[in-house]
Amino acid sequence: MTHTLIALYAQPEDPAAFDRHYAETHSRLGLAFPGLRSFTGTHPAPGPDGAPAPFHFVAVLEFDDQAALDAAMAGPEGQAAVADLANFAGAGVTLVSGETTVYREPVRG
């Protein structure tokens, strides 16, 4: 079963600067992680009541297992990505990880 790392980025003071740095620099650091299976991100939409989302950006990185995630974060690529957070994520980032569960609807004839 795969292992997922989710990064929840708080609303920055300058969203355009955040997005630019993420696209031009930080995402490239993440793409260099050894063992990375997939890397996606989204800017959450406002809630059903129109309230702003609590996070500006959510990144989802998938690895084969916990050991692969640990190795990526402990290596030079992971260390560079962690160090880069100070350059654009001053509003804060919350990292959560865990084993991935896939739920699928059965195929119906």
C-alpha cells in the first residue's frame, strides 16, 4: 500500500509571490525526491457558504511506502525542500502523512 504526504499551506500575505515561488522553485525540489510516485496540488475553492478555504494550497505526494517517504525526506532533496519553506511559507505549513487507502465504487453493468 502506498504512503501519502500532504502539505497544507496557510494563507500567505502575498498569494502571487507564494504561487510563483512554489511553481518555479519548490515544486522542482519536490519532483527531485527519490521514490516519488506522484505529486499533485490544488488551490482549495471557497466553502459552500462562500467562506475562504482555510488553506491557500494543498500538495499531495505519494510514495511506495513509509520507508520511501522517510528516505526522501532524510536525503539532500528532502533537506533542500524543508530549508526552502522559509523562503515562501512564512504563514505556516502543516504536514501530515499516512498509509493511503483507495476507495472504489464497484463497476455496475
